[in-house]
Amino acid sequence: MTWQGIWQATILTLFPEMFPGPLGLSLAGKGLREGKWALRTIDIRDFATDKHGSVDDTPAGGGAGMVMRADIAAASIDAARKDAPHDAPVIYPSPRGGPLTQAEAHRIAEGPGAILLCGRFEGVDQRVLEARNVKEISIGDYVLSGGELAAQVLIDACVRLLPGVTGNDTSLAEESFASGLLEYPHYTRPREWEGRAIPDILLSGDHEKIAGWRRAQAEALTKARRPDLWAKYRKS
Ligand code: SAH
């Protein structure tokens, strides 16, 4: 394999045709084609052991829905491990996980890549999460019908941080969360639109004043919209 040194995402899914999906377009897609990162999908159904290809079963203890079997999920993780960087974390996108934050995306992007186990139905047998040291990560406090969209969100957040993918390090340094604040508002031509003008200060050419204005805007926005981030920012 030629993965050496390239950030690599391995997706374990029942729907490999969902990939690369949006990750094949725009900056992430360009980076993928240029070999700045690599993507591999593994079909969990290939590890089914019966002739119907079943991967799930009814929950022990009763209740609604179906649960992905531990033996089958584990077989797919073990297969992924063979061709993945040895220290790539196994991540299970799950509403029960800790939140995906910009800091977490940085940590994952700085590593060798990730193996992502995409759940469906009610989720995955708990034993495989423990036995394979799987980390659960949530993309938000709502429930999706499968882990694939969450995996794509996580990969997109990581891949755009890789060297040479976004192509402009200052835009990464200034964006939301980089400084603990939400980003200031942006404007571009036309100078006046539907009676609304671009704030004069942005056209003044005074870089120091512009930076001050942007910071004040970022602070005001954060304070109004995200009191949780504002409190953290004030403390640090
Ligand atoms: N019964 C589970 C939800 C299962 S949703 C519960 O209540 O916690 C089916 C799959 O979608 C999950 O296995 C997970 O992989 C994915 N998923 C759903 N919501 C998610 C979220 N907010 N973040 C990350 N993955 C999610």
C-alpha cells in the first residue's frame, strides 16, 4: 500500500456508495484527487456470515429496532486495521459521544487518519465499542438515521486543516472557533446593495482599525449567540 504519510480515512459502512459524496467536490475533492488525503470504504455487509448477508439482530432485553452485531462490526474494524496506519483511532459517530469541536478536528487531523464505523438502526453492540477501543464522537444534539453523514462532517472538518488543502492558512487562523470567538461578518462588492452600504471602516484602508472593528464584532456576536463560548473566552 502507498498510504504512508497520507492522512487516511477508512469508512466502515453499509452504504459505500454514499462516498466520497460531497467529499469528492470542492477543496476536499481537489485534495483527494491530488493525494493530499486518502479515502477508502469497506462494506460491512462483506463480513456477514449467513447467506442473507444480515449484519444486525434484535436488541437483547427487547425493544424497538435492530442492533449491529459485535462480531460483524469487529471483523470490519480488524480488516480496516490491516491497511490503515497502526495508530489511527477507531471512531464511532454517535449521539452519545463527546462533541465534535474544532479542537477535536485539529487533534484528529494531526494524527495519521481515522477509521470510522458508521452505525445504522439503533446502533452497534456495546461490546465491540469496548473490545476495539472505539471512541464515540457526536456531531450535535440530534439523531441522524446513520453515521455516514456524521462521518462526512467529521472528515470534512479534518481534511480542510491538512497542509495544502484549503490553500490559505490565514483564513484558517481567523475563522470561527480559531480564537475561541465566532467570526466577524464579511462583505464584498457591490459597495452598496439594496440601500445597504459596506461599513465605512472596511473601506478606510486603516488595517489596525479594521482589525479592532472585526474583533469587536466577533466579541459582540459571540456574546449574543453563544454565551457558553463567551464565558470560556473571558476565562482564558
Ligand atoms: N439509538 C441511538 C441512535 C441511533 S441513530 C441513540 O439513541 O443514541 C443511527 C446511527 O446514526 C448511529 O449509530 C450513529 O452512527 C449515527 N448518528 C445519529 N445521530 C448522530 C449524531 N448526532 N452524531 C453522530 N452520529 C450520529
